[in-house]
Amino acid sequence: MRLASALIFVSAICGCTSGDSPGTADASTANGRVCSATLTTMGSFAPDPAATPPVGSTGCWPAGVWTFTAAVADNACTKPPVPEAQYQFKGTQTNDMNGDPIVNMFTYLNDPTNSRVTVKVSEGGSGLCEGELTIYSADGKTVWLLKPELNADNTITGDGEYGEFSTDQWPF
């Protein structure tokens, strides 16, 4: 038990020291950040009627189409970022090896061929599910991080951020 606690403590310390060295950058220039803006998201969720959660499950079941807009709430960039007219991604249900339904694939519908987009959804946030749609420019120096949150009434609210960087931020 003491070893596990020590490892967790060491991991927490190491995790806090990643990024720019202390004293070399402030929050506005961390990791080569040139400018940033905060965003809000709003929209709706259309559940896939054919995708059914496992019997007895509750909470997050993100199978369906997430459609939302983003608006700039606060801007610190010389030129304000311009969000797309709308964003959409789809959660698709498949079955695991036991035949139980799972949601294991998310597709960015605005541009399904864009290889510099990541989509994931987890339970939590202030809604039933919290999505994370991250869109990188071709050079990786512009990043849109959108965090739509699915509410029980199938509305979407949430936030996000926009950043311009001096270096490529694409993690893969």
C-alpha cells in the first residue's frame, strides 16, 4: 500500500513538471502558444434508435449524431478565430466478442478524411457524457479543442479553446 501511494505521489509530481520549464514561459506562451481564445458550445444530440445500451445500464450512451456550434467567448488573438458553421460527429455502436453492445467508434462528419482530428467521449463533465473533438491544422500550429457535453434532454452545452502555436502540436 505504501509503495502504491509513493508511486501515485511521484507520478503526480512528474505530471506537473511537463511542458515548458518554470520561469521560461508564462501560461500565455506555454508549449509555444502564440495566442488563445475560449469557446462555448451549444447544440443537440440525435440518438441512434438502433443503438441500444446494455440492459440495466445508465449514464452515458453516446451512440448517435452530435451537432453543435462553437462561439468565441473570450479572445486573446490578434485576429479572432472563426469557428465552422457547425460541428458534427457520430458515435457508432458495435458488439463486443460476447455480443454485448458497445460504442467504440466516433467519426468526424464535417470531414471524415481529415487525419488530424481526434474524437472521444467519456462519462462525466456536467452532463451525461463529455465529448472531446480536437481539430489540428495541417501544420499542427492551430488547434481547436471542443468539449460538448450531452445533457439528459439531448441538448448539448459545453466549452472549448482555440490556440495558435509556434510549433506543431499534433501528438501522433
